[in-house]
Amino acid sequence: MQEMGKVVRNTIFTVLVVFSTAVAIGWNRQVAHYQQPIAIGQEVLTSPTVVAGDSQLSLSLELGRDVVKLGQSQEIRISTVPHAQLDIVVVYPDGQVNSPHTHRAEADEVGRYQYRFKLSDFRHLGIFEVKVRSMLGTRASQTSAKFALESWAYEKPANDYLYPLIP
């Protein structure tokens, strides 16, 4: 009889754990579904309230490589004022900005932030642009840099003419 009580208790406990896990997963999906994405477009990066003079923050952007091959990582190094809020937008060759590489961050206590990401999709071959906006209070500044994503087979021809592939 005591064994039967343990079996019933363990079964009820297991059912409760499975049910609460299912509820938590559903709630998490619902929160992610209704959460607003970081939609940073051209109009956000150019603010009319930012003027030259005292309102500018120091901001510099360095890319690890000017040309990235498929599967390699690109490193972004940003220098600005300490604890500045950063909007980092990676603009794909097709103009897409809502990607896993577009995000918000905060500079550390010396004003630096480093970010590394890997590019490995043939659909995105071309020129990428990285735009960074630094904000602290009412002051803001922005900068951008470009790099190319190429396949491993691509080499720039000596005469700058690319011969078409013939099947």
C-alpha cells in the first residue's frame, strides 16, 4: 500500500512538472512573439537634434578586416566615452538591417566595446556597412565603415575584367 502511495505521488509530481514546463515554454514564445524587434534604420541613425560642437561625443570604429571570406569572423572595435549607449547596425548588401548582428550595447568603463561575428552564407556576398551611434544623455555621435564579404574562390583579376562562367 505504501508503494502505491509513492507511485501516485511521483506520478502527480511528474505531471505537474511537465505541465508547468509546457506553460513556461508557451509563455516564453508568446513574450518573444510580441516583443518589439530592434528596428534601427537610416532615420534613427541621423538625428536632427545632433549638431556640431559640444553635443558631439568622441567615437571611432575599426574593422578587423576590409575583406572577409565566407566562414571568417569580422571584429568590430569601438572607442567612445565611458558607459555610452551604442546602437550597432550591420547593413547587409541587400539593405537588410534586422539581423542577429544588429544590436544595442554599452561601452565599458574606459569607453571601449568589441564585437565579433561570423559570416558564412553565400546569399550575403557583397559590401556590408557597419553603422554605430553612440549616445550619452543628450549628446550623440555616429560613424560608419564598410567591408566586403567574398567567397574563397574569388580573386580580383589583374585586368579588372571578370570573365563569365561558361557551363
